[in-house]
Amino acid sequence: MKVSLNQKILSRNDQIAQQNREFFAQNGILCLNVISSPGSGKTTLLARTIRYLGDRLKVGVIEGDIRTDHDAQRIRETGAEAVQIETEGACHLSAEQVAAALKVMDAASKDIIFIENVGNLVCPSAFDLGESGRVVLLSVPEGDDKPAKYPGTFAGANIILVNKIDLIDYIPFRLERVLADIQAVNPEATILQVSAETGQGFDAWCDWLVSYRAAVSK
């Protein structure tokens, strides 16, 4: 029997992902894998979320980028702990990289750990990191065709945030098309319209975080 290299990689990844999942469950941690295109506003969203939550929940962030630790620095400015992973060309994070980051973070003390994956709507969705759920971010400037072009990514989301909604009056973006396309591939997903820049929609987003954490911690 022949086993492809890709199968071996995914098999090992899944084993470590399960170990990560057990760690999160044992410590009552909500871990969310945040996936989006580059420039959709993931880091801005997380920074505002941390500030918005205040003392309600203790947050840590694992940052994935091909190069630089700029995003991790932005997260640390909020007072939250952040660990940077440089993938050096890889288009996604792996479960092993997440496991390594957990060892250098005070992970067990966190209520929520966000994994900000590498900006990409294809590769990250294929790799289980052991997360409790997936957040897919779609920004208004990148266009309204993404759910139809990348259905697998949107189908795997627990919540989909339409970000930069404050720009919708200035950019051709058919919200009704986005909602219909998401409904077609993932009718169970929660969809919220937010602006990480202005804070619009953040009450609903943070309420969802609190409720979802309670649900997965049972």
C-alpha cells in the first residue's frame, strides 16, 4: 500500500491536533482559529476584542505570519500575551506549531486563545489545529464573491464576521449575495456584521464569544 507524503503530514498533524484539543478541554479554554484573506483586519479585530472584553475573559493570541512579528507586537500593546510563529513561507499554521507556542505561553491561565492563522482562504482550512471553533473573516473591500469561490472554508466556520461594514456605502458589495452564498454552504453558521475600526457590532461579537465559551466548556 502506498501512502502519500501529504497523507503522512495530515495524519501526524491530526494526532497533535487531538493533543491540543485535549489540553484546551482540560483547562476550560476556548480556542478559536481565525481564518481570512490578507488585509481583512484580523489583528485589528483581535486587538479591539481584547480591549472590549476587558477583565471579563483572559485572552492569549498565537500569531501566524510568513515573516515579522508586527502583529504580535500590536496584540501585546493591548496587554494580552502573544506568541509569534513565523512560517517562513508556509501558507498555514500546523498543529505542531500551535503545540510549541502553547509551551512558551502561560496557556493554562487563559479563557480564550485566538490563533490568527496566515492570511489565506485555502490552506488553513485543511489543517486541524485542535481548535474549539473557527472564525472566518470577510472584509467588504475584498469583494462579495468569496463565499462562492472558497465554499470549503466558509462551510467549516462556526461564525462568519463581515468586517469593515462601515465601508459598505462606499464600495460595491452585495451583502445579500454574501448572505445567500453562506446560507447555501453553511446554514448553521452565525453571521455578524462588524467594524474592527469603529467597534460596530462588537456587543454581539463579544456576547457570542462568552456564550460559545460557556457552551463548549460544558
